[in-house]
Amino acid sequence: MSLDDVREYLEDFAWFWPGVLVSLALGLVFGRWLGRALRVPRAVATLLILGAGLIASATLTPSREALTQGAVGSGICEIDRFGPASVAELLSFGDPTFNVLLFVPLGLAIGLFPASRRMAGLVVAAVLLPFAIETIQLLATGLGRACQSSDVADNLTGLVIGLVIGVVVRRLARSSMRSDAEGTWPEA
């Protein structure tokens, strides 16, 4: 996998990079406010906004073919895979890799939230998100997107990876802060 492979793959997502920039700008502008509202650090709220924006810009915007050639979705959902992608699929940059990576930032942001009902609600919403996206892609044929069960599996894989990383980082940071306050080294 080279940078050219990634660049070529992302060419189909006409609104991805503009969406990334808008999401980053929204995160920087509203991160402080959202952080206060959710009682999390500004950086976590900004990452939450950016993660949601990445997903929206890659999955809920028209494909390049829909914009340039009027291509439409089939209105049929491909039920081809329900489990995780193979290692070979993940190592060659394509739909499985992109769909996994797309959900890692959102999972990471949610994993950084303190354990609470708020975090549990965000986890539930994030788990439902891939199903909602595929339903929209199925029904909004003008987007020129394809509804696929494999996308749901890959999105959930990325979400779980991000959640695990976020929870581990949060616990390590909390342990480190507690140890610093006690004047001892954190235990491994």
C-alpha cells in the first residue's frame, strides 16, 4: 500500500477532503462549548466532532460518479460479509481498510469519555450509526453509494478498535495523574 494507492482510492470521495476541513473547523470552533456541555476536555469534544464529520463526509456525500456522470445506487443492499475483514483485505488499501480507519477516531473520542451514562449513550449511538448509514445509502440512490453488510462489519471493527484505544489511554492517564499526585510511579 502506497500513498498513491490511498490517493487513488480517495478520489471517489469527492467531498471527503472538504468535509475533513469543515469538520476540523467545526471542532475547533465548537469543541470548547461541546466539551463543557459533555463535561469532557475540549480536545475530546473536538475529536468527537472531527470523527463524526469524517464519517459523514465519506459516507453521506455523493460519489464522484454520481456528481460527474449521474450514477445512482442500486437500491439493493449487498449481504456478502458479516464478520471482520481478512488480514489480506485490510493490508491492501480498499473499502475494508478505509471503513475500519474511518470509525477509529469516533471510537477513540468516545473511549476517552469517563465511564458514565453519557458514554454508554454515545456507544449505543455509535454502534447504530453504521446501520443508519447503510440504510441511507440504500434509500438515497442519488448519492451513488452502495449498501453493504461488510461496511457495517468494518465500521464496527474500527469503532471497537478506537474504543479500546480510548479506554486504555484514559485509564493510563488517570493512573498516571493519580500516581503523580501521590508522588509515586504508575504501576505497569
